Amino acid sequence: MLEIKNLNFSYGKNHVLDNINISATSGEFIAIIGPNGAGKSTLIKIVDGILHTRSHMVMLEERPLDKISRRDLARIVAYLPQESSFTFNYTVREVVLMGRFPYINGVWAYTKEDFQIIREMMVLMEIDGFVERSFNELSGGEKQRVLIASALAQQPKIILLDEPTSALDIHHQIAIYQILKKLQKEQNLTIIVVTHDINLAAQFCERIILMGDGKIISDGRPEEVLQFQLLQDTFGVKVYIDINPLTKSLYILPYG
Amino acid sequence: MLTEISFRVKIFFLILLLIVTFLVAPLIGNGMSDIFNFFSTEIGQRIFFELRLPRVVFAFLVGFSLAMVGVAFQSLLQNELATPYTLGVASGGALGAVTAIKSSLVFTIFGISTVTLFAVAGSVATIFIIYSIAKGSARISPLTLILTGVTVSLLFSSLILFIHYLADFTETYRMIRWLMGGLQVSGWSSSIITFPFVLLSFLYLFHQAFALNIINSGEELALSKGVDVLRLQKRVFFICSVLVGIIVAFAGPIGFIGLIIPHLIRLLIGADHRKLLIAASIFGGVFLIWCDTLARTVITPAELPVGIITAILGGPFFIWLLIKQKRSL
């Protein structure tokens, strides 16, 4: 599905990614954690071809990334930036419809299938109750759901999310992760989420990649990655690690 | 709310307005108090077919283009204040025109004044300057382009002032008159020359309407939805700038239409470019026809520069709309 081999990347002289190797299969739910500036966002932007690398270091479905056209790439990978805003007022329906862009030819060329798909996605994300509302007037949680619906309308095989819950309250944080979990199970979607919320990642993801200083520090199941020494070395703070007796998942508490 | 009336109904009324405008506007003006007698004289027919009608058609093309380019630039530059002149093309055109007036090279070749030709040259030069700055980079940031455009405009404006200072009173008057914008065309040549550019630009932009919606959200989301952002930016800038250069060369820098008409129509029908491009362009054309009709008649037998009318009518009307809507654009 996704194969990243010996990936290096720099902004000018500033080296950001150093020898990254990741391979992901269909239906994996992966969290990428790490301190600010570790290169997490850069990594997923490279996977969606937003930042360019010169050589064939990223393979998607056994094709090198730089041989895939923008439109074809948008049918395989969907991406949610950290922040999205529209200069002008679009309705929820119009934003979701944007997800069909890689499939349409011409301007009024939507088929019934396109509308069927966006309706399904709007129902799935529970935004079908306010399709004519203006996107810019929605709350943070609603906007995030609309953007996910728009990303899903691309019918991608991989969805990349850059801190999807950073602006949300705890209720909406859990809601977003539950939706992602459901998508993983029902649609066999590969999900890669960059996050600072290690506890949510530990509860919902089967695999966590810990990055620090442009390198992969550790990659594996939450109990393999969330270790006292690794976290202390990478983040530079002490952490208390325990198991939540209700969910049986690990949680951490940083302390100083 | 106006937004709840369906798009088809609004477009129907807009086209009705367009037809009425084309039928009525050419009839308004000097010597038209008795329409039937007017048409029975040869001079009357000539005024109508060789002056009034070409002028109304040309006003429509100019208003149509300015509103259309305003829509495209506001989306592409992700900026509510963008206008067709934001990238400095009009200033380049103005510098060309002013240079032609000062150097006394004013004559006509094949019915086109050298002032117009110099203005085209100025616009083209500006397009090349902006292009060479943007060229080669893997991405063009809207902010860099706006800053480049504003800087180029300021530079050209100071050069225009310099030429003004060197000019005598007659030349200065002609320069200022040109900078106010005007649609005093005679015959069809201006319309015939601009029409293919207007048509091609519209077809291209309309074909890209869906991409223009998406690019409004910024580069990253647009790329992830499959929009080839750099190619779209370059093509839209190039096509629109050439159109603006030609329009400015013939009509001078008529202000306000490219700024307010897109906002006005966005308030009425929403931000979807498939609808917005059609409605804003047509309304821009109709609006300029009426502004020009006023310009022709309000201090008859003299004429006002139409640029003054668009600003005087457009400004307060738009402020009224903003207050009335009390919502973000």
C-alpha cells in the first residue's frame, strides 16, 4: 500500500527528515507522534505530494509517487491540513462536493453517482442536517467533520490527517477518533494521523510511530513505543505511564 | 432571503435585465426625445448604429471582463480586496498611455490610437515583469504576487507622476482624462478586437470554475484534491492579465467594477464559481452600460468620465449592502 524507503528531505539547508523507512498495509490505523519540529507534518505532506522529493523514495500501490498525476493521487490519498479556511462562503454541500474533483471532467459533469457518494459521506459524518449552511460559520468540530466528509468523497485508500483534534473539546476529540475507527473497520481505509494527543493515539491506534529530530525513534504497538525512557529522551520531560483500567489502553501523564 | 431563490430564477431575471438594457440604453441620450423621428433621419440612424450601439456593446464587454477577472483574482489570490488591477497590469498600461501622450506620438494606425498601442505595450511589459518574478519557483504564494503587483504599481505611478510633471497643460489634461477611464469608441473596431479575448478568457475560467472553488481554500487542500495549483495560477494570471491589458488600453483604468461586482453577486448567489462567473460577468457588463449611459447624459452635451460614475455609484451602494447584510463576505 504505502512504502517509504530511505526518505530524506530538507528545506534549503535545513535537514528535516533523515532516512525514514515506513511501510503500511491496507486498513492500518497509524499515529505519528513526536515533539514540534520532528518532521511529522513534513512527512505526511510528502506522502500526498504537496512537498516534492526528487527520487523514488515513496511508493504508493507499487507505483513511485512522482509518476502519479495529481488527479490520480487525489483518488488514492486524501489529506486534511492542520488548518483550512475559505476566503469566501461555501456551503457544506459545496465543500463536500470538492472531494469529487479528481473524478469529474468539465464543469457541469457530475453524475448521479457523485451526488450519491457525497450524500452517503454527509450521512456518515452526520452533517446531512446542515448541508446548506455556510462552512465558515460552523464550529470547529463541525468544520472538521465536513472536511473529513470531503476527503472521503475522494474515495481514497489512504487518509492523512494533520492534528485533526487539536482545536476540539474532549467530546469532539473522541467523536473524531470513533469515526476514524469506524472507517478503518468498515472501509478498510489506511489512516495516518499526526497528533500530539498520545493518549487518544494509544487508545485508538494499533500502531504508533515516534519521531524525533527527523528520525524514526520507534515504530510499533503502543506498548512497544510508549516506554518511559524513549518518551523522556524524545520529548525531554518525565512521564508517568499506566493502563486505563476501563479501556485497557496505555495512558501517559507528563510531569516536571 | 435572496439566497433562497433558485439560481435559475436569478439568471432568468439577469438575462431579462440584459435584454432590456441592450434595447433601452442605446436609445437614451441627446436627440432621442422623439424616437420615431430620430430613426427616420439618416443622421439619427448613423448616431444609433455607429455611435450608440457600438458603445453599449463595448461597455458590456469591458464591464463583463472586469467583473470576471475580479472574480478569478479574488479566488486565486485568496484575497477579498483583489481587483483586476492588483497585479499592476493597469499601471503598466497607464504608463504606456501617458508616455504616448507626452511624446506627441498621437495618431491612429488602422483605426487604433497609438495611445492604445502604447498602453498594450505597457501592460505586456508588466505581465513579463510579474511573470519573470514568479517564474521558476515551485510555488507562487498569493501574498508574494500581491506585494509584487503593488510594488510594480507604485513604481509605475511615480513614473507617471514624473511624466506628468514634464508635460504641458494640454498634455496633462489628456493624461488625467485618460486615467479616469472612458468608453468613447466610434465604430466596432474596439469591440471586434476585444471580443475574442473576452470569449476565450471566459471559456477558460468557466472550465476551471470548480478548481477556482477549491483553490480558494489554500494551496495544500487544493493540491490534495487534485488541483494542479501552479499550472492553474500561471494560466489564470496570464490569460486574465492579457485581457485586462487590452481592456485598459481601450477604456482606461475604470475602477470599482472588478472589486464590487464580484462581492455583490457573491452575496446574492453564493461563492460557487460555476454560477458566480456567469452572473458576475453579465451583471458587470449591464452595470457598466448604465454607468456609461449616465456618464453620457448627466451633464449633456458634455460627458463625464465613466470611471467617476462607477466609483460614485458603486462605493455607497456597496457600503449599504455591507451594513445591510452584516455578515462576512
